Amino acid sequence: MKTAVFKLSLLGLALCSGAVLAQQRVDFGKREFESNCASCHGMDGKGRGPIVELLRRSPPDLTQESKKNGGVFPMNRLYDVIEGGNVQAHGGRDMPIWGRDYRIKDAEYYMDTPYDSAGLVRARILALLEYINRIQVK
């Protein structure tokens, strides 16, 4: 009897531990999207965010990027747009330069701690791009 109760207790503990671990998993790309992109592009990425009527131009439907590019996700082009280092290449700039914004916020956060600024910006943008790739229409 004690063995059965012990085994059931272990099973319950294992199930609870698994549930806690599943709840702690963070989707960094989705979090970046919701924090920085959804206000314009919408939570679904279709360009219908809550502030769209305040913008000069409608934001693009990000779920169509692969479709507009012959079925290939345009990783390099989107990286450049998000990072913003080559602003002249895409004409007028209606979208914030997130690379600069990330660098400023990261510097404020890590203030006296040595860190790889370029690497951290790159990781944040790549996580965001991986999420945008996942929401592409098939």
C-alpha cells in the first residue's frame, strides 16, 4: 500500500513539474513581436494593429512575406528593415529603427555589465524573424 501511494505521489510530482516547466517556456520571437510590432501590424501580423489609423501608410501584412517573395521567406531584407542600418535602401522610413532602439534599451539594462551589444541585437532580431516566419500563410 505504501509503495502504491509513493508511486502515485511521484507520478503527481512529475506531472506537476512538467506543467510548471511548460508554463515557464518563453517564445522570445513572439514576445518581441507583441512588444514592438503588434501595435502597427496587429497581433496576427496582418497589418491591422490598434494604431493603424494614426499612421501615414498602412503597415504590410507580415503573414504574406514569403508568398510575395516566390515562396521564400526574405530573411535578409526583413533583417535590414528591422535593424535599420541601411535606411536609404528602403526609401522613406515609417517604421522605427528597432536595431537602434534595442541597443539603447540593452545599454540601459546592462549598464555596468560587459555584454555583446551587436550579438544581443542580432539575437533579438533573429528571434523576431523566426516568429514572423512561423506566421506565414501556406
